[in-house]
Amino acid sequence: MSRVVAYRLLGSLAAIFGASLLAFLIMRVLPGDPARIILGPLATPKALAEVNHQLGLDQPIFAQYWHYISDFFTGNWGYSYTLNASVSSLFVERFPATIELALFSFVLTMGAAVILALLSTYRHRPVTDAIVRGASYIGFGTPPFFLALLLLIIFFKSLHWLPGPEGRLQVGASEPPAVTHLFLIDSLLAGQLNTFWESLRHMLLPAIALGIGSFSFMVRLLRANLLEVSREPFITVARGKGLPRWTAFRRHALPNAFLPTLTSAGLVLGEFLAGSVLIERVFDWPGIGSLVFEAIVKQDFAIVQAFILLSAVIFVLVNLMVDLLYAVIDPRVRIPAVTSA
Amino acid sequence: MTVTTDASSPDPALSVRNLSTVYEAKAATVHAVRDVSFDLRPMERLGIVGESGSGKSALALSILGLIEPPGRVAGGEIMLGGRDIAKLSDRELGSVRGKEIALVLQDPATALDPVKTIGRQIIEAIAAHEPGLKRSAARRRAAELLGDVEISHAEQRLDEYPHQFSGGMRQRVVIAMAIALNPSVLIADEPTTALDVTTQAQVLALLDRLVDEHRTAVILITHNLGIVSEFCDSVAVMYAGRLVETSGVDHIFESPTHPYSEALLACVPNPEKLAQGPLPAIAGYPPDLSSLPSGCAFAPRCPVGRDIPQCHQEAPQPHAVSGPAGPAVVECHFAEARIREASR
């Protein structure tokens, strides 16, 4: 058990190290001189050298890497010259919007995937099954940003059901008092039902656009697992005890079908937290994704570099948590088997 | 080991009449169980033997009403406790399964839910029929049951998971769940096939003791004739979805009347004859259950009827015959002739 944990921790560290190396190297080989971008085209060579020195870019490459890594883990993520603020303060300011969208989309995606997988497998329903599989094909094959535009055209422009790309609340609306920085929760805490409703409406389209690909993936995975598990003899045994069909399915098929999908669920959550750049851009969502998009356009290296490493850390942490979760809830991982006696 | 069957009791524990089960696919309909009838007396032990794919397991699941789509029971009666359970809804059958008829499956490795404790799974079997039962009482009952199937430290082992048990132990747990409510009929589908020989003997001896104590009638499905001779009072030989020969065990081993029974028996390894060469096997393959011949299903492989037109054209009806070792019901045109031959 502790060996498993140690092994996982080591693997996580290796993954973060690899990502940091990649981020560091990519930023070094990309065209564009950071000092030139900061000072503008008219800067003198002396001033450029000065800035390069400030940035540490005149040091040997290993020393540069060491500074980069140690700065990252001490929270010193550099300074954004385009926004005139420290990267860490920008991230702290922007992260709640991304977290809220990611969590909301995750709940929506998983909920829909579970319900549809159940509908298509519990009892013999060929038509429902065909519809679910068809929908998952479409979700799988459509690029999220294209789907985002499509959703906006239908639900905002034509039907006027949901708000357009204006961020987390309507323009000019005041934010709920900040407690968790998640508008859905904060508005409820403050009793502002109207703000809650608006925030929900604003989040719906981006959450769907963000989640549709992962939804398609999860619904297929769950469907396959449920089909496989519901053919297991222990389901027949449970039914043979006199359990009603649904009880046997709920108690014995569901846990066994869901357990192996935890890993994928972890990947999906990691992806939502770190990979919503284009979706945030389309919906003008004030999260990390929009920040990074602007930073890429303006060649603001400090932000991009920190983002790459941060998303790697998020991914690794979420997956580490999933691995540890297995050890808690799966008895086959938690308790060693007794060799047959 | 033989059980004195009470001949004066006319009511069978289970009576199956003309049971048919089909699996309907787009291309073809598979007739897994065809017009099967038999009686099971209280405390009788009936062995059903046959090759893989002969419909043994489908018969077991049909009796319990556990055939899943695209399969369905196409017709027949299953009389249990004075009513036809084939006519009950799935919900109504829930109160029959586990309480009046219980099931033990072949592979103990997959018959238990891997993520639930043994205790929960045993308690579930009891609680399904006694909803008001208190947790502590249910737990005590479960521990007693584990003790009954000769698992030591029962109280502690209730909180363990299936992977902490060996194969033989798991099958004991499955048996404990099956006998939990004193069912009048137990259907055991190859209960020892997945176990090694020593464990097989132990599990069989356990089953033997328990069904005696609980006064349970047993349908033992197997392809192992050795187990039948040891455990059963009577035997039904299944071929291509039909019971081709039904009799007491003595009859089958002394004068198997259906040519298929005879062939099946000839395939049992006999240490005295091993030196004489390779084991005999039945030539050919069982028929495709989706396109059965109009005559006897065994005719193409039958050493007796292979070349006889009647066997290929006309399906044999059950013939009640009386052999040297007791009566039998045989589905073969030559049943009487073969009995006469055997008696000479």
C-alpha cells in the first residue's frame, strides 16, 4: 500500500519534471526575443543586454532552468510586461472562473454520461442505444470551438434562450460577495437567487461546448463497461437470491462498471481545468484560458511558461488523487489477496 | 450416500412440462431448450448431463426465469409449490428465487461481487426475503451460515472480500447464500467444475450433507458422469436441447439405452482400459440449434441410426421402458429393441 503510494508519487514527480523541461525548452527555441518585446523596436543594445541580465537570460542554460523551476515552486512565476502585474497575481485573479467552469462542466458531463449509458444498457433498448451511440459519434468528431460557435448561433442568436459571449454575468451586473469566488456558490450563500440563475445561464453553453468531447468518450466507456459487467455471473447470482432487476443492477453492476472509469474521469477533470483556452476565448470567459490566449498573441512568455507547467502540475495532481482514491475504495487494491489455501 | 426417496409422496418438489426456450437473433432462432419435461421429487438429486451447448445452463436459467433478452421462455409449465411459476411476473418471481429455488453457479471466481464483502452478499440473500430483519440478527445468521459451510472464524471473515478467499472457499460462500433460506429446490450448474480435484470432493461432500440437512432437492448440472454416479439418485441426459434419456443412476451406468448415453459413457476414462489406446470420442459435432434436422437430432452422429431413414425423418417420441436396472424414459425409435438386447 505505502509502496503503491511511493511509486505513484515518484511517477508524478517525473511527469512534472518532464513537463517543465519541455516548457522550458519550447520557450527557448521559439522565435522572438523577450527583451526586444519588453523594450520595443527602438531599444539600444545596452538596454537590451540590461533586460536580458535582469531576466537571467545571459546565464548558462542549466542555471536558467534551475531558476525557472525553483521560482515556480516558490510562487515566483515572473512578471507580465503586457499587463503590468505579476503572473501569480494574474493567475489567482483568473483561476476561480476557470475552476467554476471546469467543475460545472465536469458534473454536467459525468451526469449526462452516466444517465445515458444507463438508459442504453439497462434492459434491452436497441433504439435508445443507437441514438446514444450516434450522439457520441457526433460529439467525438466535432471540434469544441466549432461546436461553441454553433451553440451560440442557435441558443443565443436565433432562439435568444441563453446569453451570448459576455463572460460569467451580464455586462454591468455586480458580482456576488466573494467567499469561494465560485459565483454559483457565492450567490447562493448571499441569497442572491437572481445572480445564481444568471450565472447558471451564462455557464451552460461554455460548459456544454467544453464537455461534449469528453462526454462522448465517457458515455462509450461507461456503456461498454456496463454491458460487460451486467453479463457477469455475480449479477445472475444476485438475481437468483431474489433481488429485483434494478436492485441487482444498482448494487452490483454499477459499482463494478464505474470503478475502472475513475482514471478516465480524472483525465477529463484535468483536461477541463487546463485545456479550456479556446472555449474561454469564444465565450469571453474571464479565466486562465483567455489570459493565456492573449499572452500567446502578445508573446508574453512569462504567462505561457507558467501556464504550461501549471497545467502539467494540475494534471498530475488530479491523477495522483485518482490513484489514491482507488486504494481507498477498491478492496482489491486496498487489501492484499490471500493465496489459495 | 443414497437418499431414500419417499415413494408415497405424490407431489413432486418441481415439475417441468414442455419447457421451451429460444434465443431470437436477426438471422436465426436458436432453440436452446426444446420441449423438456421432468419431475423432481422432494429431496431427490437429479443429475443433468450433456456436452457443452446442449442447453443445460439455459434449462437452469429458464426454470429460475433468468433468461435475458434476446432469449425468452417460449412455452411450458414450471410447477413449484402448487403454482406455475412460468406465469409469474419478474417481480413476483423475486419472492420465489432464493427462497424456494436457489442457484449455485459454475465459477466461484466470478459468482461473487468483487467489491462487496462476503457478509454483505450473504446478508443480501437473507434480507431480500425478510425485509424487516435487523442488521445484527442478519449478521448473526450470516456467520452461522459460514460456519455451516465449514469456514472457520466466520464472524471475522464476514468482513472480508472475495479475493481474500480461495476458489473452494468462495464456492462454499456461494453455497451458503443458496441454502440461506432453506429452499426446496437447489439448482447447481457445474458447481465443482472450476475447482481442483481435492476441493471438488470436499465441496461435493459439503453439498451432500447440507441438502440432506435442509431437505433440499437438487438439480445438479454437470458433464462429469463420475460426479453423477457419486451424488445423484437419477439422471437426465441432455442432447440438443432435449432430455433424451431419464432414469435412475443405476440404469444409466448399467444399461444406457439411448445411443448417445452409451457413447457419453464410453468417453469416461476407465483406468483398466487406458492401455488399450486413445480415449474414444463421439464422432461429429452437436447440431446447430438454429437449424435442427427434422428427425432425431443425434441421428447424424448415431452409430445405430446413422443409416436408417426413419431416424432422419421422424423425431422419436419418449418411450417408457423397463431395463434390468429400473425404468427409464428414452427418446429413441429403438429404445425397446435396445432394452431387449441389453437384457439378453
